[in-house]
Amino acid sequence: MRFSLKTIPLVLALLASSLSSAHAGGHVYSASNPKWKTECGACHLAYPPQLLPAESWRAMMTQLDKHFGADASLDVTTASEIRAFLEANAGGNKREATGKPTLRITETRWFKHEHEEVPARVWSSPAVKQPSNCAACHTQAERGDFSERSLRVPR
């Protein structure tokens, strides 16, 4: 393929944008949906859909009345839109050994592998409290950036 001098900047810009929004290895997630951000983000971080497979999001969205001890029920239209968004942008993670969809990101093999070096004292510190509190350490989590460059572990 030949490129003219006029097309080289465009090709470089496209390459740079694809690298900056990639999540494999960089842990930066760019998928977004206003209803997902508003509804899910009202109670906790709107976790990037790529962190669970579609079957996990499907299972979670069918039991919102029992959402980790809370009733997070939504109207049918909103729930359908969010479910479609989550499934369309879901990660390719395989089913865990239990044979059931994993509903907690913190229980995935990926999460455990990524956080294996985190000492127990960090999880129980007042600033973190629990592994699902991503924003305690990932300072850009609200923007979908879970990369190490934005990592600040509380002492």
C-alpha cells in the first residue's frame, strides 16, 4: 500500500487513537452510555463492561431487584438499553470454574491476577475498604483508565 505525504498524518493519527483507546494491556476502557453512567454510577463506579463477559452482565441485569443486597430495579426501557450496551461491549472472559456467570469483577481470574501483589492491609485500609472500590487506587477510574500510570495506592 502506498501513502502520499498528505495521507501520512491521517494514518499516524488513526494509529495513535487506536493505541490510546485500546484496553488490552493498557487497562483503558472507552465505551460509554449516558444511561449506564447515570444509573449505575449513581451508587458506585460505573464499571467498564469489558471487565465481565456478556453472560455475566445478562445475569446481573435480570436480578437488579437483588443487586448485591440492594434493590437497583430500573424501568424496562432503561434496563433494556443498559443491558444491550453492557452485552455489546462486554469482555471476552471465559466462564469461571464454577460454571456460573461471575457477577463480581473482583472474583474473576483476571482481577485476582492483576491484584495479586496488593497486600491485605491495603484492602482493609479506611481509604480502600474493599476490592470493589477501584477509585481508591485508580485515580482515573471514573474516566475508564485503570492503567498503572494513574495508580496511587493509599498508605
